[in-house]
Amino acid sequence: MIKKILLLFILITLVSCNATKPVIVTTKKAPSKSKVTSTTKKGYGKKTKTVRPVTEKSAGKEHNNGKTEVIVSTSRTAVTNDVITTYIYQFKDIAMGNMRNYGIPASIILAQAILESGAGRGDLAKDANNHFGIKCHVGWTGESVKHDDDSAQECFRKYDNPSESFKDHALFLTGRSRYAKLFGFSKGDYKAWAKGLRAAGYATDPKYPDKLISYIERYNLDQYDNQVLDVNYVSNEKQLVEELTIESRTIVSNSLASYVVQKGDTLYSISKKFELRIEDLKQKNNLSDNTLSIGQRLVVN
């Protein structure tokens, strides 16, 4: 009997020991919670990476390339804004000089020159220095070139240099009675002049006035009218910086010696200083008269 009781006690003890083993296994699985935390960190990392491409795309939208436009006159010419701005800087002094001497607004002179010459890149401007598309007409005794326009192989005037073309344009308008009405308009009223030119027959294009006005307003050409008239003229700082930049590029690219006009300078005094003839100095700088401005840069080599 005692042996049976002892055997039963041993069996109960063995069963109790086996029952505690699953508790140990359960506690070993606890570290698996750290894997969940690790997964969360990886998810955060992905979110930070997706932000970077958005920033790069946004930055790309800030780039702004220069625009190219096609000017159609006696030839079809593609030019950039920079080409037109350079052209304005090159001939603004001549335009203002002609305004003083002949009474034609500088803004109109420059706008017509841009349109008719393709900002100096058109065929007539390059081949004949003709910046205003002026045809031979009766009485022209100078050189000429043939060019297709309203009809095939029409006769156009040819000049030795652009300044002659600018001067002839002024003489052309002042010497013909059909343009006489223009000179009754205010020199500061470029819109009236643009419409008047079309009405007087300078161009057959019905949009001619709008094109001139567009160039005047886009490139602030009426500032040169105001400068000549001395009416509410305020120096455009941005324009001045652009002009100086263009001037520097032109001087470097052409490797030309230059001189900045000082107070009291005249063409005569400058010509003596650099041992040049006055006519040579005027031709080098496309000057139609002897007018100089303080700060004006002249080519003297």
C-alpha cells in the first residue's frame, strides 16, 4: 500500500514539471515586438525620400529662357529680345539726334527701324545698310539693290553705312508733302505718329501702327522722346544696367578702343586727341550730327 502511494506521488510531480515548460516558451517570444518598431522606422525613412523629387521639380520651374520672335518686313527675320535690345542701344543716340534736328519722335524712328530692318538682321539691312525699307522712288540717284517685296525684284536704296539710312529716313519724311500732317502731332504722342504713318501710305500693312506701338511699349522707347523733350524724364536704372552690360560685351567682342565723353568734350577736341578726322569719328560711331552726350562711349581706334 505504501509503495502505491509513493508511486502516485512521483507521477503527480512529473506531470507538474512538464506543465511549466510552455510558460518559458511564451516569454522567449516577447522580443518580437522590437521588429514592429523597426518596421515603423523604415516607413518614416521612405516618407522623407519622397519629398526630395518634389523640391527639385519646383526649382526647375524657375528657369526662363529668352523668347524668339519673327519680324516680317521686306524679309522674314528671327531675332531674340537680346538682339533687339542691343540694336536699340546701338542706334538710340542717332534717333535722338534726328528727333532734335528733324522733329520725328525717337521712339518712332527706333520702332520703324526695328520692324523694317529686323533689328539689323534683315537682308536689306545687311546687304544695303537700308534700315527703313525705303525704295528708290523717282529722283533717287544713289546706289541701289534689287529685292523682292510687294513685287519681284523691286529697287531699294543702298547706303554706305547705317547712319546714312537713318538720315535719309528723316529727309524722306520731312521732304514729302504727304507726311506733312505728321509734324502737326505732338512729338510725345507716338500713337498718333504710328497711325499717321500708316494713313500717309508709309506701309500697306493695316497692323503697322499696332506693331510700332508694341515695340515702343515693350522696350520703353518713349523714354528717349522724354529725354529729348526733357519732360518728366527719369533715368531707367534697369535699362542703364542692361545698356552697360551690352556695351561691355560689344567692346570686348569687337576689341575696339573707346573713349567716354566728358563734360566740355566736342567731336573736334576728341578727334584731335586721338588724331582722327571728324568725319571718320562720326562714321565709326554712326553719328548723323555733332551732338554728344556726357557718358557716351565712342569708338576711337
